Amino acid sequence: MEELNIGHTIVSRAVLVGMERAVREMKLAMRGEL
């Protein structure tokens, strides 16, 4: 994978769960741990 556009996804998720948790979840997902 060369590029991953995640900005919109993180902001959308952050509306529901908060920015800190949204970023943490995205990091886990990118590592395949979610």
C-alpha cells in the first residue's frame, strides 16, 4: 500500500467517539489489530 487517505474517516468517527479514540482505533486498524 502506497497511500492511505484517512482524514475524512477519522473526523467522521471523532464526531461519535472523540478525536483521541478515533485516532487510536485507526492506528490499530492500520496495524491489523482491530
